[in-house]
Amino acid sequence: MPQPPQYPMPPLQPPPPMSAHLPDDAPGPGWGGRRRTTWGIALVLVLLLACGGAYAVWGGGEGDGKRSAAGGPRAVAAGAAAWKKTARTEPSKTAKDAPGAWFTGNTVVKAEPDMMTAYDLKTGRKQWSLILDGVLCAASREADADRVLIALKTAGMCETMAAVDIRHGSLLWSQPIALYKADDPDADNFRPEKWPAQLEVAVGAGHGLITWATGAKTVRLDDGKAVGETPEKECRWVGAAGGAQLLALRRCGERTTVRAQDPGAPDRPRWTWEGREGEEVLAVLSTRPVVLLTGTGQGRPAQLVALADDGKERSRFELPADREGHVCASGVSKCPAYLVDGDTVYVARKGSTTAYGLANGREKWTYKADTNRMAFPVAVQDGQLAVYVAGTPERVGELTRVSTGTGRAGRTTRLSPDLRTTEWRLERARSAVAHLKAGVLLLVNEGALESQDSDVVVAVVAD
């Protein structure tokens, strides 16, 4: 009797548990979604078994990593997509921003407008998904002991802050950012369409920091208890940065100040740096050492300023005049065109990446890439800088390892031609942030999601 061919089939799925966590293929609340027809799968499985043979079945939801008939990962060529994910819910005009991407030991956690989902780095399989009680309006750039701080919008107001355990996908606590009456003029500081300055959050040293136009608040990540709140006069620009230390930024009038917060005494900063008159701080590239990207107006980068541990200026140097000014994402600590590692800052330029020493601001070397494409510094590993150049409809993307000592190019991984359109769309929208983790290049969408077909995470085999 001839043997029937072996076709990869998805496994049968048990009934979903009753919890806030979503199964891998379930749609989000209030939107349509794609569901597997498990009755059809069962029928095919019965037919296969009736033919007298035992056949391997595997696979999973859309975007899962490819697997072999033996059940292990199938070899994927370097530069090819191991897996990718699109939006789990349908974005809307008032719920489309997707800030936030974090990593645990073996997962990438991606925020969407109304949920957070963890995916296995190697296979893309969903580990957990948590529905949020509101729409994201801010998220900490960093995680602190696998905890992140987010701000949520309900009824048109960003009035709630919450801490999430990103290793287990659980909500730790949730509470109002500030208490006020409905007719309180200060309430406009929490309405995105009216707020004078964008609300921001950050985490570090076991604490969370939230800043808005007329105040700043520090809370404990363990339980959300406030340890200090600082009323401020209304400012048109504020910011928060975290990680190695918590920094609060404000620009009132013509000068910008940066304060290193003491979580135990938020009203007494460890040090305060004040910029020159008319100088803007566009981004905090690192919080230890502190490296600031500054400009003189219209959002165009002009200088890099490195601070010593006491907040005094260590070095200040001009950026080349051909710097593009639109490569920083929203928020003061999201700027993928720059990477600080030790005593060096790597700067993306059109056609090249340049390394500068923070001690004196001198150029160490410049790596020449494609003339017409930005060369983004992604990560430093084993004495090499990974530089990513996004694909275009005509050119494939590239990931090149560059010596951190000499700037000479080493091994280059060329991305698959079928990824060109995906890369180009993310790059054109200035929404992609590249990460290199465990031999996987992850292109993460941290901008606005236009539809349920919007790419959220694209994982490419880097080695």
C-alpha cells in the first residue's frame, strides 16, 4: 500500500484557560481576528491515522518558527526570517501607538496599543499575552528586574500608571497618576490632545519616575507606593530616562535642566545640569555615562554632551552638518541612530557609522556603508559593532560586523530579498528599532500601527 505524503499539520489545541492571557491565535478585545479551525485539523488527522501510518505533526499559529518533522527547529539560512508577527488587534485612530519592547532571558516582549505579548526569541511562539486596562500612552524604555512601568489612557485621559512583570506576564499594580477633580485645570496635563508637554515614564534602581507638564512623581516598583512628588511650574517640554540611574528633564523658558534623581529623596537631586541658553536636549543616549543629544531648535541634532558622574560636562562636540534630524523616535530615550558602549558613542549617518571617544569628542574611525542608506549601530559583541542597513525595494538589507578598534568591516550577513519590502516600510516610517539578541536580528516596530497587517516584530537569523 503506498504511503501517503507527510504534510506538516498544526497540533490540536486544548480549550483556552479562563484568564486575561490570550491564546496564540485569539483576537484582542473588541476586534476581529483569525482563528484556526480545529475541527478541520482533527478531521485531517483522523484520515491520516486511518491510512495505517504514524506521522509527525507540528507547527502552530501564524508566524511560528519553522520546525522539522523530528520536532526540532528546521535550519534557516542566515539572513532569512525565522519568524515574524503582525498586530494582534486592529488599531484605531485613538489606539495605534505601540511604544515599548523589552527582553528577558529568552523572550522579546512587545507592547501594542492595548496589550503586551511575549514571544520566544528563537521560534516566535507566544509565551503569554496580557490585555491592558486601557490604551498605552507611555512606556518605560528600560526594564528593572523584569519590571516595566506604563501609563494608560482611559476615557481620553492618561490618568493611570501600572507596573508589569514581563517575565510572567502579570500586572503587579495599577493606580492613578495624580488625584484631581474633574474641573481641575491641571487635568489638561493628562489629556493627550491638550497636554502642554508629553507625559513620560522611566524605571531604574527599583523605582519608577513619571513626569508631566506640572510635576514629577517617584514610586516604588514593588508596590507603587509614592516616595516623592515634586510640583513644578508648567513647562512645555519634560522627559524621563532610566536604566543605570533615573534622570528628570525639564525645559522652562530658554534653558533645559537635567536632574539625577535620588529615589530615596526625589526633592533633593544628586546633581543638576543646566544647558546653554536656547539649547534643547533631544535625547538621553545613555544614563551612565550620561550622554545627551542636543540641538538649537527645529529638532535638528547639533552636539553631543557627555557628563561626568557629578553632572559636570566632560566633553562637548559638534556633529557633522549632514546629520539627519528625524531618526529619533518619540520620547527622550529612544534614538536608534546612536549607541553608547563604554567610552565610545557610535553615530549613524547616511552611508556610514562613526565612532567618537567620549573623553574628548574625537573621531576614532568611520565605517563606510551604502552611500544612500543609513547605517545604524545595533550592538557591541565580542569586540565587534553590528551595523544594520535597511533594505529597499531595490537593495537587500545588510548586517555587518565592524571592528570596534579599527572600524574595518568583517563578516556581512545579507538579508533575504523577500524582506526588502518589510524593511523598507519600517524604515520609511521611521518606526523600526533593531536589536541583536542570541544570534537573532529583531526589527521591532515602536511607531504607529496602521492596520492589523502592520509588522510588529520581524526576527531574522543573524549567524
